[in-house]
Amino acid sequence: MRLGGHDYLLPPRLPLALGQYLVEGRSVDAITLLFGAAAAPAVLALLTDDDLSAIAEDLYGINVGESAAASRPSASNGGPSKPTSPATTAPS
């Protein structure tokens, strides 16, 4: 990958922690994982969180937006939840 006039070699396979780092907003950790500790300060100045998400999707096929949305609880209206099916009990 070419950024800011420099070529960077990214891992050929998805690093396991990348999705977690991106969902948690740990951009520095994600950049260090992808680009290496020595390159991290320079790359950090060039990329936004959206850029990191696009790299994750384009190169590794993970959609961080869906993961982040799925990890948040649903909004509540303050009332009790309604059952989605009738209750059943096993005969004793």
C-alpha cells in the first residue's frame, strides 16, 4: 500500500485483533498491527478511522460498521420487552 510517498507491506492475511481494535476505536493499535511500530507515527498522521475501516473491508473483507452496530444494545422505549413466541414448558 502506498501512503504519503512511501510503500508499506501489509499482512497478507487478516490479523485476528484488527476487527476488535477497529470496533473499540483503538486506531493506534490497529495501525501498529497493520503497518508496524516503526511506521505507526507516520501512518497515523495520514489515515482517519474511516480510512482504516476501508482498508479492513477492501483488503480483508470485514465490515467494521456492521460489527460496531451489532455490538451496541438496541434502544429501549422504557417498557418491558414483549415475548416473541408463546411460552412453553416441558412436561414433567
